[in-house]
Amino acid sequence: MEQFGRINLSEEQLEALQTPCYVVNQDRLEENLNILGRVQNESGAKVLLAFKGFAMWSTASLVNKYLSGVSASSVNEALLGNEYYEGELHVYAPAYHLSDLVQHVKVANHIVFNTPSQWVKHRDFMAKYPDVKCGLRINPEQTESDVPLYDPSAPFSRLGTTIKNFKANIKDFDGISGLHFHNLCEMNVDALERTLAKVEEHFAFFFDKLSWINFGGGHHITRPDYDVERLIQIIKDFKAKYQLQVYLEPGEAIGLNTGVLVSQVMDVFENEMQLAILDTSVTCHMPDVLEMPYRPFILNAAEANMKPYTYRLGGPSCLAGDVLGDYSFDQPLKEGDFIVLGDMAHYTMVKTTTFNGINLPGIYLYSEKDDRVKLVKHFGYEDYKSRLS
Ligand SMILES: *Cc1c(COP(=O)(O)O)cnc(C)c1O
């Protein structure tokens, strides 16, 4: 059961947790990093951790061991990178206040601008920091995601410079040493190949002015069926053809299948069907379930009616739609039962809220080697209060 990150806690280990909580298997995380490290070593690309997907800084020392740096999209992410992570720090954001850049230039090696207008606005400031490399995000206009929420190439996209806009502003690109595209979401290497073909077709004429290119994130490199060898070959061919330093900045691939969210049943009752209230909230603790939307894996549960006892599982907030979905179990659920949700390390703890005053889930690290769970952090009233005033 890949999605549970090989975290199969004993009843005793579960009882010792304060739920709800994320439990991340550090050995499984290291396996992901090891794969990404191999991509770096064999392809010559540099792999950065994109904080957007996974910013569990208590695991920074592991990330530092394998990757070349981090990718931030805000001042706070950049400050976190500077405080805990080693290697290069890259920054991209759809737009910068001058006050953002004042902070970024203190910590960043690369700063990527979204549009020619952002670049023109800030290039005089950037000229004062010649050690910081400046890049431009391009929009390859190659739709790969069928979900518009995750498609930077969608019509009217605000992310990146279109081919037309690029060509119209070329006279202003002195000082730009690299290009950046981010066009994928949970994709295999075929999507990268199509995107790269589009990038080469429309932007390669400009490559001799550059020294680096960033292929963005969305590469599901650590998924079992991902064609890692093909990725390595593509990068090698690209590097040989254009002599550019290639960067990848996956987020999800680092945390993929490394952690679970453990919750407990708080109440069970009936309203024309069986319902159970959990101590974890969908909207607060795994908002992508509603936003993306998707159906999470639950340990030892199946689709509705596949097993004898079916429940609609929901959270403790007052939002009517705070619902996980309908799942079936071998035994009737009762108060205190543990519900373990799979693949919950990425795009969860980076997105949690304290909506409705619901506590943030605690964070634990699990060591598979010695089968031990260690508390990293609990959250409480101060965390809720500090976000309001
Ligand atoms: C979201 C994002 C990433 C990381 O994407 P994953 O799907 O988590 O790999 C990288 N770069 C940029 C610019 C992003 O917006």
C-alpha cells in the first residue's frame, strides 16, 4: 500500500498520538530524495525543493543531503529557505513589490520575473545585485492538465510570458540569464517532452543569450511508474544540445507517499445513512480534497458498499461541506477508532488553516528503521490567536 508510506502503526503507537496529526516516514522521504539525487547525478540537472508543496523544515537536513537547494514563491518561503536549507535559493512570484525584492536579494541566487513588465519595472534595482541571476517565466502554451485550476497554459493564464509577449519585448531582455517554465501537475515524462518541444520550438532562438533554464515542478518523479531513465536522457540530450544548466523544482515528488494523517472517530449516528464525525477537518487539514477535488485513501477502507459497513465521513467544523466522502469498513465504526488517511505529507501542512478555531494537526516523524514515532510539534490556541487580532 504505497500511499500509506509504509506507516503501519500498532494500536499502542496509535494510542500514543495526539490526533489529528500528520506522521511522516523519514526513511520513505529519504528514498524519494535518493531518487531525485540520482536524477541530479546522472543527468547533470540540479533539483530544488519547491516549498509550495512540502515545507516541513524539521526534515531540512535530509533535503540538504540530497538536493541542490530550494525554490520559494514568497518572502516567507525565501526566509525559511535561508534559515534551514543549504545550496541555491531560487525565487519566482507572479509579481513583486519592491519591498519583496529588497528581502529576496539578501538571500536568493536566482530571481524569476513573471512578465516583461515586472522585469522592466525592477531591472534597475536588480542591476545593483549582479550576483543574483535574473530569469523570466515563459508560458509554453501547451495544455497538459485537464483541470483548469492546475493548468498554467490555460487561456488567459496570468502565469508566465506568452510566445507573442516574449517576442514583442525582446529588446528589453538584457540582464536576463535564464528562462523558467512550470507547466505540469502530477505528470509523467511524456508531458515534459511535449512541453519541452513547444519551448524549443518557440524560445530556442534565444537560448544562446542564456546560461540556465528551469523546467519547473509537477514532475511525479518518485511515483513508481515514472520513467526516470527517460527523464535523465532528455535532460542529458537537452544539455548537450544547448549547454544550459537545467533545474527542476518539484514539490510533490519529495513528499509523495511519505506520510499519513491520523484521526479518530468522535461520533457515529444516522441520518438516512450512517455518518461519522472525525477529529480532522477536510477544509482545514486537507483542503485539496475539496479544491482539486480528490478522494483520499483510507487504510482498511473501501468504496461505499464494498465492505459491510458504509459511512459518510466528515470533519468537526461547522461547514456543511466538510465531508471526506463515503467509505466502507469491515467492522462498524465506533468512537475512538483510528482513521488513517494516506499520502498526506504534501500540499496539506502547507495549506492548513485554523478556520472555525480548529487546531492544526500535530506533526510527528516516524523512523521505519527503529519503528519509532517522535513528536515534532503540537499546535494550540496561540497558533490560532496569532493569526488574528
Ligand atoms: C507548484 C510549483 C512547483 C512545484 O510543483 P509540484 O507539482 O509540487 O511538483 C514548482 N514551481 C512552481 C513555479 C510552482 O508553482
